[in-house]
Amino acid sequence: MIEILRNILNGGVAKDAGGGLPAQQLAVVALLVEAAKLDGVFGDDERLRIGQLLRARFGRDEAGASALIAAADEQTARGGDLYGPTRTVRDNFDHGQRVEIVEMLWEVAYADGHLHDFEANLLRRVAGLIYVTDRESGEARKRVLGRRPAGTTGGTVK
């Protein structure tokens, strides 16, 4: 525990006490997993998309991405706390990186081809908590939709 505090105070990468995973990355993945679970199903499409995002954004290999997803899945199963992860993101990522994280969240929300009302609500709340404007979030959403194949944008479902 003292080593974790020393790392934080010295500007190093904080480690999660439960497995040596970087706390900043775990916070991002916890938000991604929370977004994936909100429609009631944490399916293969969403797991695959989160893994792809972790490999692209954090340079994780498949095993590292799987470990982060498993840890975040366990963390979110204990209770969907948004304030801890959003505070970690807000405190450890610059504004541009936070906008990228919102874009990652939109990627996960659309991974199954549909945007559920609960997912859209989560995205609005998280964007606000990490100081990303509605406009920036909307632009991130448009970028995600622009990359999706025609006919797979999905609408809001209830």
C-alpha cells in the first residue's frame, strides 16, 4: 500500500492493489465494461470491441486486455460506481485523451449494433463527470458512427 501511495505522489503509474494492473487503465476499462453491461447483456461483440480498443489505445496484448476486462468486470459486478473511475480518468488524462475515452465508450455502446437508452444516459453522465462537453461527445459519436458499416448504426432501443 505504501508503494502505491509513493507511486501516486511521485507521479508514477499507480497500481491496483489487486493484481498490479495500472489503475488508470483499469478505470477506463471499468467505464467501458459498465457501458457494455447497461443493456443487460455483456456479449461477445462488446468484449471483442473492448479488447480491440485496449490493444489500440494502451498497447495491450490479448492476455493483458483479457486481464483488464476480467478485473473491470469483477469491479463493476460489485457495484456500478462511476465516481471512482471518472475521478481517476479526470485526474490522470488530459482533455484530448478524455475525449478519446468518450469515443471509446461510444464504440462499446454501438458494438452490438444498437444504442440502448441506458447506454446513451451513461455516456452523457460520464462525459460530464470527466469534463467533456456535450458537443465534443456528439462529435465523438459521429466519428464512431462514420466508421460503422452502412446499415449497422442502430437506433435507440428501449
